Amino acid sequence: MSTSDPSKLISKADKLTKLSLTRWSADWKSATVLYEQAANGFRVARNYEKAKLAFEKASQGQEMLSSPWDAAKHMESAAALAKELRNWAEVIDFYRKASELYMQCDRPQPASDALAKGARALEDALPDDAIQLYTDACVILEDDGKEQMAFDLYRAATSVYVKLEKYTDAAAFLLRLGLAADKCNARNSQCKAYLSAIIVYLYAHDLKQAEKCYNDCSQIDAFLGSDQNRCASKLLSAYTEGDVEEIKRVAQSSAISNLDNVIIKLARKLP
């Protein structure tokens, strides 16, 4: 059974990759198989630290074998284990490395997904880093002309910004979602994003910016004739008049009830 001992598999693999007087070239093909077996063995045994290191080595092996796709998969496995170990710096590094490897394969969707997985893992521990990963994940899809695939990422980043009480940044990301939706002809998502941005500004007690946002978005035909536009107009009028009861009534409207939960909560707390 010694051949199935993960530690012995690692030791054997390491020897295959080291040059010596009797070994003039590294046998990465054989070593990588052993690293993979060891990684899975350690993971089953719940020795996550050693499993993580083995997956790193397996990833390196696949890179040496010119197989970036398999290398990326192993790097994601290492990242998932780093998450279990709450090693947040490695979570960032590993998911970024996985994303880069997927891009080497010309696969932007998995590359973006890898960054998004890292972002979700970091939301509570390192929210600012999570936002950066979400942003970079969005950029990959934007550059590939796949904005519609990024809608959930825009919303996730917005949610983190709201938790951090960075309302201006949250509104800016919602407007970015609106622009992406416009490019995809996703009119409903576009209008909901604009109304959401206006609500965020109002929650931040920035009536002037909310009005500017409304006026700018109303230059867009899709928004101008929408239920979301009418809702925003009623909300701004109620604010201008100081009509608290009307604000509360509008906050219960279907136009707002159909927004994301994080925005609904803000709206229901107005003014």
C-alpha cells in the first residue's frame, strides 16, 4: 500500500523532477500523475494544507506539459483548499493564476468565473479585494463582448459596495450594469439598474446626484418610457416636496419590489 501513501507519492514525484548525475531531464509527465494522485489522497484524508501544495505542484506539472487548461483546473482546486484554510492571500493568488491560465487557452468565460469564485470567497473577509476581483471578472467579459454574462457580477459587486457603505461606488457600478445591458438590448435590466442607482443616491442623502442621474438616464429612450422611470419620477417629486408618506408608498410599488433585494432594503428605509 506504500504506493498509495500521498507523502510517498509526492517524494517520488519530486525526485522525477529534479536533475542529477543520473537524471539529465525532468520526467514531468510521470511526476504530474503522481502529484495529482497525492493531491486527491490528501484531500480525501482532509489534510488540506498538503493537498493544496500537491495541487500547486500538479498545476505546475501541467504547465510544463503545455496543458494550461488542466493547470488552471488544479490551480482552482488549490484555491478552494486555500479558502478552507482561510488563507486569503493564496485564495487571491491562486484564482488569479487560474484565470490567467484559462486566458492562455483563449477561454474568457472560465477565466472570469475563476475570478468570481475568488471574489465570492473573499466577500466577508476582504471585501475590497472581492470588489477588485469582481471588477476584473467583468472586464474580461466586457472585452469579449459578453456583457450579458456579467450581469450577476455587477450586482454582486454592487451588493458588497452597499455593505461597505460606499454608495457612490455602488451607484457607479449600477450605471455600468445599465450600460452593459444597453449593449445587449436587455431593456428591463437596463431600466432596473438606473432606478436602482437613483435609489442608492437617495439613500446616501444625495438628492442632487439622484436628480442628475435621473435626468441623464432619461435621455435614453428605453428608460424614458419605462415603469422604472415613472417610479423614479414619483420618488424624486416626493423627496422634493418632503412627502414622507408618498416616499413610503412608492417604496412599496411593484417597480421597486422587482429590484434586487439589496436595493429593495434601501428603498424601504427611505427617507
